[in-house]
Amino acid sequence: MDDKGSKTGFKLLRKPNTTLAASMATSPVALTRSLRPDLDVKIVVELIKRGADDLGAPGWDKGTGHGRLNYLATLELVKAWPQEHITGQ
């Protein structure tokens, strides 16, 4: 996949845009909360990080942070998260 198009035919947007970044970052939070409103915000953030596709150096790095958001992987983690771990304690 490159910036000319993806397998689905959508073009990739490559511009610094905090409005776009904010909507992309809040979408998995909203999806997670819709599936599991019982989850503590710390757990929601952790599941989003765990669901991300790691890019660059393993783990967090300055260039790519935690990686690329992966909504599907995040939602799979959310669905599998046990009920007894809801508070993040």
C-alpha cells in the first residue's frame, strides 16, 4: 500500500491535520465504550495501544509512537477482556 492508493482503492491522506488525528484517535474510544461501557478509561487506552500495529522499532518509539491504529484488533481485545478487569486496578 502506498500514498497513491490502497487495496480498497481509497487514497491515503498525508497532511498534518490535528482535526483528522483527533477524530481517528477518538473513534476507537467511542467504539470501545459502546461495546464495554463498564471499562475504565485507563483500560480503554491500554487496549487501543495493544491493538495498534507496531511500526518502526519494537514498542513505543519517537517516530511512530505506539504504531498505527488497528480498530479491528482493538475491538477483538475489548470483546475478549474479562469482566473482572474492568477498573484497571
